[in-house]
Amino acid sequence: MYRVLLHNDDYTTMDFVVEILVSVFGKPLDQAVMIMLNVHRNGIGECGVYTYEVAETKVETVHRLAAKRGFPLRSSMEKV
């Protein structure tokens, strides 16, 4: 299994991060806000744990959506 992480940057808006957490990771709004604040305060936050293929797809989706909106938001995955 692989954990998917979001990385803080100085340009991506908090609203966009919450939007990603809701739309890509299926998080309820309150949980998405908590994860976003964790990313903001600690520089990194966990979005969920998935199989390799699902994690890889979610990372790619985050990068594609962020680039489309002009944000440098980065996501990564690591083996649990």
C-alpha cells in the first residue's frame, strides 16, 4: 500500500487544496480543511492510503489539475 502526500508551497491557495482533497480524494469538507491546515502548518499532509496504481493515478491527477489552474502544488507517494 502507498500513502499519497501533498506538499506545501507558497503559491497554491488553500481553497484549491481543499478542492483537490474533496474532488480527487473524496474527503468530506471538514476533513479536507483539516488536512489542508496540516499541509500548511507542517509542510506535508497525508491524503490517504491506496494500492500502487490508485496512488499513482491520484498523484498524476493532482499534478494535472494544479498545472491546469497554474498552481505548483506537488503530490507524492510513499510505500507504507
